[in-house]
Amino acid sequence: MYRFFLCLIFFFNIFNYSYGEQKIAYIDMDRIIKSSIAGQNIIKKISNRIDKEKNNLSEEAKLIKDEEQDLIKKKNVLSEKEFQERLNLLKKKINEYQIKKKQTEIKINKIKLKSTNELLEKINPIIANYAAEKEISIILRKQQMVIGKSNLDISEDILKIINKKIN
């Protein structure tokens, strides 16, 4: 009889433990990256870099366009052979410009990705620590949810902590 009660208590303890309350929360990572001081600094640096590269590329494009217009004006003055040589040279410059433009876009995208990943590496321990302190079992990204109560959103709390800890 005594063993029966022990087994019964053991069974209920396992049952209660396996169906215990699990705390779930969600976080808006895009908002945190865009609203945090560190995220805004990254966005500002990347934006400045993009503007600088765009200015360089637009200056180069303007020079190529000016050269093209100059070649069109001289078409009747130049011999056919000399015109073709200059035209081929101009086509080569245009191709080089397009390659440079693509490489610049790729380089900027790599910088964006690297900077965002570095920020996320700093944010993840903060989120893990917050989850441990608040005894949260699962934290989901807001983008992966269909619907959720607004009181489960921990984005604002995490944002405050990040602004204090990460510059």
C-alpha cells in the first residue's frame, strides 16, 4: 500500500512537471536594430559609406557620359578607324564602371551583414541573460509569429538594456 502511494505521488509529480507553465515571449529584432543607439550608429555609418560611394560612381558616370557626347560630336571629323578605336575604349570604360558598381554594392552588402552580425552577437547574450532572469522558456522573433498578446513583447525592455550596455 505504501509503495502504491509513493508511485502515485511520483506519477503526479512527473505529470505536473511535464505540463507546467512555460513562459513565452517575443521580440522585434528589426525594431531593436533600428532603434538602439548601436544600431543607429551602424545605419548611419553605412549610409555615409553608401553616399560616398554613390558620389564617386556618379562622378565617374558623368565623365563617361561627357566622353560619349564628345565622341558623338567628333564622329564626322574622325576617321572610321579612329572613331572605332575610341568607341571600343569607351565601351571598355563603361564595362569597367558597371563592374566597379557591382563590386561596390557587394562590398556595402558585406559591410551591412558583418556589422549586423556583430551587433547580434552582442545582443544575444543580453537576451539570454534577460530570459534567465525573468524565467522565460522561449523567446520568438516577432516576424515569425502570426499573433500574440502585446504584454508578451519584451522588445522595449531589451532595447533599454542594450542602450545601457552597448555603445
